[in-house]
Amino acid sequence: KIDRRSGKKMEDNPKMVKSGDAAIINLVPSKPMCVEAFSEYPPLGRFAVRDMKQTVAVGVIKEVDKSVEAGKATKAAQKAQK
């Protein structure tokens, strides 16, 4: 958890984040996503998490790890990585 105004760390590894809280998280998608860091390309640097047709989280992408796991990428995506 971090303070929304100052950006200072308030708590390490919280069990949950409530409405109105801010946090830096590591998100691993189950399917491929087309995203970039906000600093590199702002239109692809934001995200929203929805559950049961309700938005439960929104955020800005700080960093992207573009590692590809074997068998998870399409042929076109594998070709683009080369």
C-alpha cells in the first residue's frame, strides 16, 4: 500500500486493498494482453479490472515484463519477438 498523495510506502504485502486505497501491484494476466508502460505509450498504459460487469480497479502501468512462455504465444507473436 502507498499513500495516495505523497506516494510513500505505508504497508508491505497487505492482504487486501479497499476502495479508495492506492497500491503498487504485480499483475500476471492469464491470457496475452497488448499493453505498454504509461511513460512509453500513454494510450496503452492504463488498465481497468472488471468483475461481474463492475469496475473493481483502475491503474497506470509502470513497467512491462515482455517474457513469453513456451506454447502460450501465437506464431505471429513469436515471429514479432525475433
